[in-house]
Amino acid sequence: MAWTTADGSTAAVCSAHVSSVAGFFRLLEGDFPEPGTMRAIAEYNVGRTLTLLRNAA
């Protein structure tokens, strides 16, 4: 995934990663089978979001 949109905006990309994280954590609150997989995806998106924010500052 590119770090910016076609117009150079990092906000849209950051928003997509944050949304992904929120969704996966909501799934983990329930009795989702194999929560480790969901947790790994959420942690990956947290890392991408933090990297994006560090680079944008």
C-alpha cells in the first residue's frame, strides 16, 4: 500500500489503517475463532499507522 494518496495526502492512508485496527480489535472483543490471527493483523496496522505518523511529523 502506498503511503500517500494520488493527491499526496497521508491523512486518508492513516485513516484507513486506524479504521482497520479498530475493526480488528472489535472482533477480538467477541469470541472470534483464532484470535491470534486477528491480533497479528491489528498489530501490523498499528505499526503501519505509527510509522506513517512518525514520517509525517
